Amino acid sequence: MSVLALFKLSHNFNKTQIQVVMTSEITHSYYNPNNMNDFGNQNWTQEEDDILKEAVAKSGDHDWKTISSALHHRTEIECYNRWHNSINTVQVKGAWSPEEDALVLKLVKEYGPKKWSQIAKHLHGRIGKQCRERWLNHLNPVVTKGEWTEEEDRAILLSHQANGNKWATLANQLPGR
């Protein structure tokens, strides 16, 4: 039996994980099966979080290639997601203030409804995705938020009869909804 097969059996890894382990300069703690989640990626350690915080402080939170180089076994995407979803305590996740709404309206007029990262730079603690969702679901003046009219109800029924459950097609026939 090959070394690869023995290693695979003894550690319950798949071939890709073994190749990564065998070709990387990482210690046993980084490829210990007890540190793995369901997707095969190891969980983040406190040490890694500290390194990530230090790298972001040094490089800013936009140069993920440089940041990920400080964590040799982590990708740019892993570092970005860890930062924005778990560590960044500056990110605001609560309700939007009237001042923020007014600023989004002003910035959409200035940059257009496509430059969400650029718009987010003007809103402390908000990311582009939040700004886009706020615009599309709440601030866009084209969006109709009132009661559905009988005409709209009829249009939905007719479209459903013609197209079945193709809801994207139906939605295109009801602008602002």
C-alpha cells in the first residue's frame, strides 16, 4: 500500500487535502482532522485571527492578496470572508439611520446605482452589499411599496397562466415590484 493510501486511511482525508498537506509547510495542528469543518477547511484559530487583524491594520482592508500572504495556508477569499463576516467590529449590522439613507440617495445620484463599494467608502461601517440592498429594497424611488392594485393582481394571474412558475419573467412584467 502506498504512503498516500496509508495517510489517507489513517487521517480520513481526501486526495486533494493530502496533496495540500504534503506540499505545504504547515504543522500538524493545521491539518489535524479535529480542526477541520464539514467542507475540509480548518477552523480559524485565535493566532490566525490575530495575524489577520495585524495584516489588515498594516495593509488596509482592500489588498487581500497581501493580507493572505501573511497567512500562508489561507486564500484571499477566506481572509476577506473571515474579516467581513466575523472579525470586523466596525461593520454596522443594525438599522439604517435617516442620515445614512440621505447619504446613500445623494451618492447614488453622484456615482449611479452600480458603484456600491465606492458608495460604501462614504458610509462608516457599511459595505457595498449593504448599500446595494438598501437602495434596491427601500430607497429606490421606482420601487412601489403600497398595496397591490387589482390590475397588478390580474397581471400576475395572467403571467402565471402563460409562464407557469417563472417568477423572474413575471417580475420583469411588473416594474417597481
